[in-house]
Amino acid sequence: MSGHEIKRRDFLKVMGWGGVGATLAGCDMPTTVTLEEGKEEVVSYMSPEEFVIPGIGIYYASTCQQCSAGCGIYGRVREGRVLKLEGNPASQINGGKLCQMGQAGVQTHYNPDRITKPMLRKGKELVEVSWDEAMAELDKRVGKSSSVDGQRVAWFSGSMSGHQSVLLDAYLESVGSKSHFVYEAINSAVSRAVNAEMLGDATPHYRFDKAALLLSFGADLLGASSSPVHYSTQYGEFRSAPRGMHVQIEPSMSLTGANADLWQPVIPGTEGVLAYGLINMLVNKMGYDASGLSLEVRGLIGKYDPAYAAKVTGISEERIEKIAGLLKSKSPSLVLAGTSTEGQRDGYNATAAVTLLNVILGNVGKTIESSGTFPFPQMAAKAGSSRDLLSFASALGKKQYDVVFFHGTNPVHTAPNYLGLVDNLADVPFKVTLSMFLDETAAVSDLVLPLLSSLEDWGTHVADVGGSTQTTDVTIQQPLMKQLYDDTRGFGDIVLSLLKARGVEEYTGFDDYYAYLRDAFSSTPEAITGGLGTKAFWQGSLQKGAVSIQLDKGALQSNPFASEVSEHKADPSYPMHLAPSARLGMWDGRHANIPWLQEAPDQISKVVWESWAEIHPSTAAKMGVTNGDMIKVESRQGAIKVKVYVHRGVHPNVVAVPMGRGHEQYGRYAKGRGVNPLKILSQVTENKTGELALYGTRVKVSNASDKGTLIHMGDSESQVGRKLVSTVTAEVFKNTEGGGNSVA
Amino acid sequence: MHINEKDIDENIKWAEINKDVLKSMENPRPAYWVAIGLCLAMLSVAVVAEIYQYQTGMGVTNLNNPHMWDLYIATFIFWIGMSHSGTLLSAILHIIHADWRKPIYRFAEAMTTFSLMTAGLFPMIHLGRVWNMYWVIPYVTDRGIWPNFRSPLVWDAFAITTYLTSSALFLFIGMIPDLAICRDNAKGWRKKLYTVLSMGWRGDDRQWRNFRKTYMLMACFLIPLAVSVHSIVSSDFAMSIMPGWHVTSFPPYFVAGALYSGCAAIITLFILLRYFFYFEKYMTIAIMEKICKLTFAIAMVWTYLNLIEFASIWYGHDMVSKELLISKFTGPYSFWFWLMLFCGSVVPFMLAFKKYRCHMPTMFVVSLVLNLGMWLERWMIVTPTLSLSYHPFQWDVMWPSVVQWGIVFGSFGWFGLLFLTFVKIFPSVSMYEVKEMVYHRKREAGSAASEEGSAAPVKNEEGNKATPSGSGTPGLEGA
Amino acid sequence: MSESRIFLSSEANTHRSGGLPRVMWMILLAFAVMLPMVVNAADAIPPKGTYDGKDVLQPIEFPHDTHAKVNQINCMYCHTYARRSKVAGIPPTSKCMGCHTVIATDKPRIKKLTEYWEKGEPPKWKKVHDVPDFVHFTHEKHLRRFVFNADLPVENVSEVCGFCHGDVKNMTVANKRKPLNMGFCVRCHEANGGPSDCWKCHK
Amino acid sequence: MSKCRIMGLFSDFEEAFCAISDIKEGKLSGVSIDDVTLKSPIEHPEIEEVLGERSAPVPYFTLAGAIFGITFGFTFLSSAQANFLVQPQGGKPVVPLPSNIVLTYEMMILFAVLFTVTSLMVCGRFMTKRSSLYSEKVCIDQIGVIVEMDEADLESTKELFKKHKVLEIREEVKQ
Amino acid sequence: MSLSNLLNDWTRYRQGIEEGGFHDYEHIFGMAIDLNKCIGCNACSIACYAENNLAVVGEEKFAKDQGMHWLRIERYWDEPDLGADDQEFQEHGASFLPMMCQQCNAATCEPVCPVAATYHTPDGLNAQVYNRCIGSRYCSNNCPYRLRYFNFYSYYETSWPAPLDQQLNPDLSVRDKGVMEKCTFCIQRIRVAKDTAQREERELVDGEFTTACAQTCPTSAIQFGDLQDPNSKVSQLWKQYQVKLGTTEQSKQNKELRGYRVFESLNTEPCVMYLDRVREV
């Protein structure tokens, strides 16, 4: 397989290190400079492409795989090495921009802790074996000749799309398995369900660049959202004149909340009441028309008078009225629900209340647009949810599987303790992990297959956020350089060889995944190729990094419904709420082994390299802790000890412990660093969708009597009267920059 | 305790002076060897620390982004400051014919030279790339690059080179007649050494005549030089825009601080030498008292300049400097700041009391405390400014690492070693000048007592026409 | 001489030439303090300095003289990147084989080359002309300055290459003949009005 | 007629002073005051009253050194600055006067001191061989008076010395 | 340089003073950073790590403030301009401030370097020449923004274990211990664009070059360009907001207009303009 790869892409070959003014060794410390002739080596290409010139960088288009947003990227390649990633300006999703995780893609690729050979469990240890041995083992377990029952084979993956997804479906079909679990720790499954029911579109386009007011119930659009760069570029537009206003209601400040004009803390689990309270106020006091709603809904709204909402949420009636007033005065608006609203016992109902606000305010169709229908459903994104994790765990508990494949996700790290995943997995006879790293899941597997990095592999992706109402992109992921390790293989290649091992006729003709992709592209309908020849279309798509697909026009319906939000009950023995907030950077923990991201300060606390818990100063004062002191966060499922960061961006009843760290395995940068709040999540699920209720855990917090200091960037959190960040009011902004671009 | 009111007993025989001083070069008290051993031990700490720092990088010092300078620079200024008293006082006192300087100026000048040599090490230790240190020197290359003559650090390099050269020469020139004495009395390698160093001193009138002019001229040049050197060192700070550094009064403040710490160091070394070499006859308590009074005066000048600085910042419009000042008084370094003020402004009041001035053990401790205060002053100049300057996001409180402390500590060993070696090899009391002092004092005493005609050494047989009337013999004409 | 023609055609250097420094240096001389470097370069001198490089053992003893002198092949025919990139580049093995599948195939060196070609592995040449890693030398700009913009016939490019690489035409394996240190660069920059901005070469 | 030198050692300066005064007053024929050299363990500026103002040109050298320091310093600095390849001036003039004045000042002092010391070596006839008349006692507590004269006057000189209570008289050994 | 050149230079300098600053440069690269748009996401900072071979120093060294982030996002909690601070909650969010070397035209770091390792280039940039630096660290002390970073260790030995070192950008040096470094406005990118322009015998065009941070900024809050080019986007922005070089206090016709430079009263002449953060109250 690797033989023709060289021929295929000789120009991606890594040129000799010393080849072109090498990089290393900076200045002339006497010991580090060798300038003698004949010390360094210089190597030429064998027969390069015309456009490959040593010393001049070339850019190739590809797709970022650092999260599932699917941003288009350019990789700068010099002497066969990819040096830097930049956004692809042609991309509909990110428009030439990239977030920190995307920038760090090169460090995933060049990571020193990648596994370079297949690993098979022999006895207790995982030992490196050859691909032949690994494939033979696979064949023995799930091959054609094996006696495996297809029903007892499961595939557990992260969200995926494109041709890989098609290929995987084909494989699972050939095996006879119906168990494909798609799990993402950071997901928006509840919102999808609500949107699908109320608007008839699970992932409508949110157009807050068109909105005058963005009211977010914990939706961390700019941070850990389904497409951070896409939303950030939109946010840039939103903030330009005429500047939209942003109100954020959440238990602990997210990156998005940090940018809000008004940040309102709220007790997790009372957002639904607040939303209903707002609806009540809009309908009863501000004269919004509720006649379109059913009697049942209207009756329900009537129950939530502002006084009640104020009582439950602890937010003053004036404040609720102020927000309602803003909603009235600033139209169109956009109201969004995020993880803190969704991740509750009745998150579905709360999210529905939030979405109902959009309906009542008339935002549907204005700031919420239909996402159209993608004509190739088999390639569309399979969005991850945590429900799949729960059902997988319960199936494991019932010993339903003999063979489990893991790919693109790390459930052993992100699953709560109470699921007992590790113990249950021990009972599965054969676990295969396709991974670049020996992470927690790989470490408990019986066979680990080393994957190519996303910068070495082929693939196609379809994002479910971004794009316009008319078109969406099938983005292409192409190798930016020759693979670093000979004994790593692409995901597509592995699935393809599994398919071949199952003896599926259709696929025997393809040498490798690349051949499969080429074939798939050569059969593209002319409507898409635009009449270009196969080769020209392929080259053009590669250069652009995407194929633009015309969408079937969709339309949003409005099917308003409402159901009661259960009363928020206090828990005297565990009085605090745990907010396991997700952050751009570590994400769900998958980027914990990237040194750049470990050293990138957290946006809110500016902490690096370790975990921390955010609490409100009043809480801290009660416990007698200050910044850097150790506290113990204890739920019914366990306890973690973590240093504390005190600021006023947290509700006093909430302790927020960002997720992403606390790895027991993984690489040198991640291992044994920080804590994982997901481990102590309580056994709370969302009633309707069966999702894990991320924000539903009650904890008690105590002073662990261990003084310390946080490792963080910066010192003063106040500007001490220097004019560093100068702030003007929106009034002034409006006066000077107003609606147009003209400046008075 | 008997207090000798005279600076020196003018009846000392000249030969006795020679004998006493030459003896000091042979048989010190055992404490001397203990001190040498102590210095060696201290120095070895610094050597180990420096090797570690050289191999690993400056990071081992705990320096960090706001704190790019710390103890090394503070100690550099401290040593530079200490170097000021020796030469400067010696030169000033020489010019104003204060003859009580004569028994003590030699070791004071040696102190200047060696503390300068110690100080000179610190900018090197502090450099990130010591091996490229020579780039600060303006030498001709074909690369067409020079040092940046605008930089106060280059001024430092010029000034320190000049000062070190000049003060070493001043010390050496002043020592030539004594070296001749040593030459005449030494044996073995010492004889060769002194023969070379005494440069053929014969003591004839031509040599004395040129010697006198040279010495006076050098003294004249050294006074402004010494003042300029510490002013230039102060411009390392005063030329920057940082609050707490950008202070107009820094040059005089530094010079005053320098004289202060130098005087305190003179007291310390005075007591040490007096003890090591049985110099009670020459380093008398009367002289000690004079130094103490001088030190007290300078301490008050220093205190005044401190107050000036506080006042001008307090009533000024620069809010950042004011915040910095307040934080010096109340912030993380406030303990050291108050300690500095205590050591530098309160402790010297002990010098105002004769009881303490004349009590050697007390003075030894007091002088060390004064120098501690002066060292703290330099630290409190360097570090709080870096901790709390313009950009609050980069504020930080930093405590030096053991490597820094080790090197600073060891620098005292280095200085001590150089100094103790010097006083063992060279006469630490100027013999010829003590003779001059005795000679002139005796004549003064003689003139006062001439009516009795007892102790008058002046021969008057040939009538009064042949009476010499040199300096130091006023009033003889009328006799 | 063509070299001097090149330099005479260059613009007079506005930054550094002439009077006062020379006078100043004269004063310095009079005080007899600093002797070297007094002779300020006139405006038409190629870089000065020689260096006695040691022989480097290459995987194949490439005969530059046969190619460049006997067969009159232009430097830039093989080192083709020089006109476009900061590096001149070692020619790709395919370029060698372009001729040597036909020419002189029986010579031992060519046999060695063919071996490399068949293995699919380019030879690992040893670097002869090396500058420290903090020096970013650009071939392209120097060629533009001295060849293309100076209207030098491209056939004569080896004269310009020779400024820094010595007379490679008369060597087999290239040998370092010029010091290639900063003084060497700077003197030539001075003489020919090259930029004197540090960041041109050091980044 | 050959010349010879003798040295008389006196126990204190006044005796020597009187002896030289006598020579000055011509009490010793054939010996002028210019033939007299005084050697002393300490400096006796008052001897000029009898020996007269003998030349000591050190200050001229000092002046020359200072002037050289100023001219050389400033020239050197500004030529270095003008020849600096990159001209790191950042919007300031090529030759910055404030810093050059500071540096020139230092150079002035440095060269003045160096010239002074050199001139001392030269004018004071340092680093020459000591004559056989040298006595270690001169460096302890005795005053030496060296007189150079014709051999004929030897005895009268000795007489004069003895009159002034000379302790010891040394004659130069003839080679 | 001849006597006449010296005199010319003096004349230029005098004129510069009269015009409020010495701006006789080929280019003056500058930035405009809109704090209304900056969301503090850190993308720029990581882009800078990727572009400029910035070392990862690790936990212990970062804890000692020995990190090497040329571009840092500062976060402040107080609200000095919106009246009193919020008492209980952070109601107006955080204040983010991306700080990179401000490329001051009257840089305080330049005159103090003893070996002229930092100086002003004809591009109007404040250059740091690594191989000339001897590590006296005076420049950093004299930088009111504290935006210079020192190589306290040989970070390259530990920062890029193989194969991470293959990512290093060969267009600029990797710094050894004892060397000061700082943001260069991605000089290597500017140089590539300039070389291309030179090769094609034309002027540098706005938009063909940009810094890594400006390139990646998701909200396009950072704009980069040549202030000498009147048509560049960034000089248009400076003009639009009536922010000028060569003054210690901006005098705007419209006092309400946003736009300021950090610590401009210190007369450092920074080339980075910040547009005020906006909050609706």
C-alpha cells in the first residue's frame, strides 16, 4: 500500500533536513554551531513536480479535523514538511479563519507520542506487532471465516461524515451489525431534537449577524460550540455597526459570556423557568401575540408569571423585565439554548421554552433560516450524542457485544465513573481501537491500529453547521505531506481492507481509499462537476478544498409546543451545582496532548497546564479560600481535588470545573495533569432524549486546606487606572459609527 | 577604656613605623587565616552557582518576564558604590590636606580597586550570553558594527574601565615609595616582585617633586571621575522611562549612597585590619571617630535625598510612580524597604554618640548593618520597579533563587580574598605618609611648645634665615 | 574586466562613502591606535578574502570541471532554483539521469548514480558552503542584482557565482574558497550598495 | 679632572637642610646648588627654598592627555557612529551629542591619567638603575644629600657634612 | 557617511521634531485592533506560536513567568469606564486585550541596548537581531508594555521533541538561551511579499501580506498593513478614527470617536491602534 503512495505523491516527500537552510540551533553558543564544510547533509528530490521549489512554501487545501466543525484549511508545505495551517478563504464555514485548535493541528500531526505500529494485547501488555499480524488477528475475530455474530459487533465512534461514513456503513452492513454508536462529549443533541420537533429542521442556520439582539441561555457559540470559527466570524459581523446587543444567561462564564453586554448568572436548571417567565412577560405585558399558540401552551405560559420566575431563578423581576424589554425593543433577535440549559433533567423542555421565545418573537425565518436538505443523506454528518454513550454502556452491562471498535473518540476518558465503562469493557472479548494515540480507550483495548494523522490522510467531510441556505460544501481532506510513520494507515484504508477481508465484491477493486475516493468523484453527477472532465474536476476540487453541493430547498415550520419544567429542588447535602464547562482548547480532552494548547492560557481564568475550579468570591469567602488554594469537589459519584480560581463570573451556587484534563493515559503532555470533572457526574439523564445531563450534578465543596498558586498568565486582573482597555458605551458607538460605515 | 585624643602619637620613630608595617606583611593574627578560609569557601559557592547558571541558562536565577534584572544588578551597584569612598575620599582629603587620611587611605583605595573588580564581574554574570560580552567594547571589525553608544550600559563600560584604570593607578602610584621600602627589606620572590613594582624608586628630590604633582593631579581627576562614574551608573536607571527609576535626583542620590556604603565599608575594614595586623598605633580611635562623623554626615545627606525623592514623587503628577512608592511602603517588598530605611537612616544615629563611636565591636556591627542597608537600597531600587511598573498584567512578585543568592554571597568572598591577599602582600598602611604625618605633627607640636624649647627639633644655630618653612609648619616664622 | 563593469554600473551608494570618515580614520592613524580597516573600500571591488577549505568526501565525486568547464554547462542549468528561490538547490536526481541514461554510462561514478536512481533514493550530499542558521542568504536576489538587472549575459553567470563559491569551474568536488563570514558579506554590500538592514539577513 | 659623587646621610632633615643652605651660599667652592640631590624618606617640599624651583613638567603631559582624550574620544565615537552599518538611530541624529559628551568626558579623564602616569615615569627617571650610592636608610629615616663635584673638592665637602653632624658618608666606588 | 550626510541627517532630524516625530521610513507597518470585535479566543496567540517557532516552556517555567508568548491576550475584570465596578457579578463580561510588540516608532528599548541588537529598520519596524543580542535584558526593563521575552533556557532542547521539530519555520531562527526575542510583525511574511513585489517590479500591495495573528483572527478584529500607504486598510482605519502618529495625546475633531494607543502619553509612538471595547449598559 505504501509502495505506490510514493509514486503518487512524490512531491510531498520530506526533503532532507539540512536541505534548505535548516532551522535548528539559533545563535552562536560556541557549542552549538558547526560551520565546518561537510558536516551537514543536503538531499535533493528524485524527480519533483514543476512547482516544487525548495525554499518556497506551497499551500495545499484540506479540511481541519481538530473538531467536527470541518473548517477548510490551507497547509503551508516547504521541503515536504507541513509548517503551518491557515484558514481556507474559500470555505463557507470559516472564511479563511481558524481557531487555536485548528492552528495546533500541526502539533497533533507531529506529536511525539503518536503510536507508530499496531499494538496487540499479549497477556497483560500491549505489544507492538506487524500489520500482518494485526490484520490476521482481526480476520480471526471479525473476518469472513470467523464465527462472529454480526449483532454482537459494535462500532463506537465520534461524529463522522463523508465517504468514510459511507464506507463504514458498508462495512457494518457486511458484518451484519446494527450497532454504530456516535458519541461526542460536547454535543447539542437536545437542541437538535427540539429544533427538529418545533422547527422541522434539526440544524437550522442561526444568523445572528442579522440579529439586533442575541440572547443566549448558555450557548457557548464562540467557544465549545458545533462550529466555533463559523460563529466567531458571524459574531464579528454581529458586532460591527449596526452593533447587535448580546445577553448571556448561564451558570458560569463561558468565552461567549465574557463578550456579552449583559451577563446574567443563573442557577443551572432554572433557565426554562426564566424563559417561560420572559414569554409570560412578553405576552402579558409587552403585548406579544400568543394567539398562534395552542390553548395548552398558553395555559402553561400563564403559570409562569414573572414573580414566580424571579422566585425560582433568583433573578430580580426588574432584571427579567429589562431583558424582556430588550427583546421587545431590539428586533429581530435570536434566542439560543446551550449546554447548561440542555444538560438538565428536563433540558428538553427548557430548550423548548427557549426556542418558543424565537417563535413568539417572530425570529423564525429572520434570524433562523432553514438549512436545506443535503441530497446525499448517506454522506451527511452523523452527529454525536451522549445518549449513545449511555446506551452503549448499558448494552455492555448486558454483555451484548463480542467485538467493539473504537474510533475518533475516547469514551473511557470522558464517560462518568458511574457507567463503569472500564469494568464492563473488560468483559468484551475483543476491543479494537483505531487511534493516533495510546489514550485511555486504546489502553484498555486488545488491538490498537495506528491511524494516519488528519494531515496525512484522505477523506471527505460534510459539516452540519455553516454554509448558506442554497449550497453546502463537501470538504476534501488531502494529505499535506508524506506519512511520517510507515506503519500507520488511514482510516479509510483500514475500513477498506476490513471490507475486503469480509470479501465484499464491490470494494475488491480498490487498491486503497484514495482509489475509492477518486472513483467516487469520477462518478459525480454533471450538475455538480459543472461539465468539467473527471481529472479537471478532481484537481479543481482539491485546489478549492471542497465541492459545492446545491441544496434542496427546505423551509422551516413552526410547531410551537411547551411542556412544564419540573421544579428546581435544592439538595441540602449537596448544595452546589457542578458546571463541567467545555473550553475552546482542551475541548473534551482530545487536545490535551498538544503542548501549544496546554500552554495557551484559558480564556477566562488564564490558567495553563493544569485544572482549576471557578467559584464566586462569596462562595470562596465562605470556605475561606483564595486563588490557588485546593478545594475538594464531591458528588455522590466521587470527589476531585482541584485548585480554585475565584472570580465574579460564576453563580454563587455553582462550581465550574472545565473539562479536558485529567488524563491517565495519552501522551507526555496530557498524562497525569489536572482533573476530569466528567468522572464525578451524577446519574442524571435528560428525561425526554435520554442524554447525559451534563449540568445536572449536585456537589458539595470543601476547603482541602492546601495552599497553592495557580499556574497562570498575568498578574493584575484590574487595569489599575491605566488606559489599557478603554470601554465606550454602545450609545457612543452608535453616535460615531451608527448604522452605516460612515463616521460622523 | 582609654580614649586617645590624638590621631597618632607623633613620637613614633620612623624606623618603628617601617618595622610595624613590614611585620604586618608577615605575621598577621590567626584570625586572618580564618578569614581567608571563609572567603575561599564563599567564593566556591559562587563558582559552583555560576557554572550551573552558565550551563543551564539565566532561568535558574528565577528571573522572569517583568524581572529581567535583580540581585546581580543590585549587587553590581552596591560594589560600584562601595568603590567610591576609597579613592574619592582619599583624593578629596588629599587635596584639602587632611592628614589623618594617611594611615587609612591605602587600604581604602585597595578596597576601591577590588570592589570595582568585583562589581565588574556582575554585568558579566548577569549577561545572557557572557561569551559575547566583548561586543560591548568598541573594537574595529570588518563587520561594520559597533556598540550602541547611546546605551547607558556602554557608558557604564567606559566609565568603569576608566575608573578601574585610574583608581588602580592611583593606588599603585601612591604605593611606590613604600614598595621601595619593601624592596629593601624583602627576600626571595617578594624581592623580585617589589623590585619590579617599585620601578627604581630612589627617593631623590626629582622623583619626589614629580611624584607630588602626579599624585595631586590624579587626585584632581579622580574626584570628578568618581562622581561621574556613579552618576553614569545611576543613569542606567534614570535614563529609562520606568517609574521609580526615572528620577532626576538619582545621580546625587547614587553618589551619596556610594560614599555612604564606602565609608561604612572603610569602618569595617579599618576594624578588621587593626585587629589582624596589630595596627592600633596607626589606625587610632581618633581617626575612627573622624570617619564615623563623616559617615554620619553622609548618612544624613542620603536620608535627605531619600526624602527629596519621596516628596517629589508624592507631590508630583506621575500617578504610576506614586503607586509604586506606596507599594514600596506597603507592598510585598515593604519589609525590606523599611529595613533599608531603618538600617540606612536610623542606625547611623549611633554614630552620633562618642560612646559607640569609640567602641570597636559596636562599630563593627553598625558598619555591617549600614552596608546591609545600602545593599537593600540597591535591591529596593531595582526590583520593586520591575514588579510594579506600567503594565499591570505583567506585574509579579519575585524572590531570587538560591543561585542568585549564592553568587551574591560569593562575591563577598571574592572581594575578601582579593583584599586580604593584597594587604598581606602590600603595605596596607602607607609608611612614608605616616612618617610625613608624624613629622609634620611633631613640628606643629614643636612650634606650639617652642617657648619651652624642649621638644623643638628645629635647629636655629645659624640664625633664622635658614629655617625651612614648608607646608605644615605655620607660625615658625615668628619664632 | 567584466567584474568591474558590473560594479561600475551599480548606483553610487548613498549611505556609505567618502570624506569625513576617511579624515577621521586619518586622525586615528595619526594617533596610531587602530591600524586595520583603514583602507575604505572603493566602489568597485568584488568581495575580498580567501579561505582554504578542506576537501569534502561526497557520496559521488562530482566533477564540476567536466560539466562547467569542458562541457560549458551553465551553473543555473543544474542549480536551477537559484534564480527563483533563496536556495540554489541540488539538482533532482532525475535531472542527472536526463543525460546520464545516455552519456558516459560506463564510468564508475555514473554507475553509482544509476544505483541511487534505481534505489529511488537521492544521494546524500555533504554541504560545502554553509552559513550559520541565523543567516538567511538569498540566491535569487543576488542573481537579480548582479545578473538580470545588471544585464550580464546569463552565460557568464559563473563569474557572479564565483564571488562566493570560488572558481568552481576548475574544481572537481566543490571546495570552500571564500570565507563567507559577515565581514565578507558586509564589505561586498558596502561596495555595491547592498542593503545594510540587519533584518535582511538575520531573522 | 674627574668628577665624583658622595652622599652624606643625616639623621634629620634640618641638618641636611642647613648643609644644603651652606652649599647654596657658596661655602663650598666649585660646588653649585645644581650639583646637589636630596634623598629623603618622605616628601620635603620645603627643600625648594634652597634647591630652587627645579622642573617638574608633569602637568603639561596631563593637559596634553586631556586634550588628546577629548579629540580622540569624540572623533573615535563619531566616526564609529558614522561608520555604523545599520545606523541604529531610531529617529535620532547619527552623532548623539548627549551620550558622546558623557563618553568623551570619560575618555578625557582616562587619557589624562594615563599621560600623567607615563610622564611621571619619564620625568621622574623611574625604571632606571639605582646608583651604588643608594642607601636603604634613606627609605627608613635618614636624609641623604648627594653632591657631585671635582675630586679636589671632596674633602671640603666632607668637612661641610661633618659640620652638620653627618652620620655616614658614602663615596661612589669608581669602576 | 560623509560630513554632508551627517549634516543632512541632522536636518532630517530637526524636521522630524518639527513634524512631531521622525517618520521618514520606507514603510511603517501598523495595526488596528478592534476590541469591540476581539472575543479573546487565543487563536492569534497560537497562530503566532506556529508561525514564529515559539518555544513551549512547560509547567514549571510558565509558573515562574518565563513563558514565551509574543502575543498574549490580557484579560481584565474591572470596568473603569462604565462607572463603578459591578459589585456582585461580572455583568459586562471580561475585557480582552491582545498585546504584541507595539513596534514603537520612538521605541524605548532601542537606545538602551548596549550592542544595538534592537534598532529601527527602514521598514519602520522595531527589529531584534537575535545573533547580535548578548542578553543584557535592558530593553525589556525599559519596555513599558513588557512585551519582550527572554530565552532563559535553551528551550529548543526540550520544546520540540522529534518529530515536533519538523514543524519549525525555516524562515526564521530558533533562538538559543540568553537571547531576547519579541513579535516581529511576521517580518518573514512581509519579506516574502516584498521579494515577490520586487521580482515583479511593482510596489507592495496592501493585502498581499499579513501577520499570522491578523490572518487567523476569527472575527477579523486585527487589521495589519502599511501606514505609509494611504490606501491600505489599516491607514484608512487610522484616518477614520483620527488617530495619528507623532503625538502624545490624540486630538480628535470628534471627541467621541474610538481609537487610542496604549500608553501613548509616554511618547513611545506605538504603531498599534486599539479601538475601544463597546458595551451596552
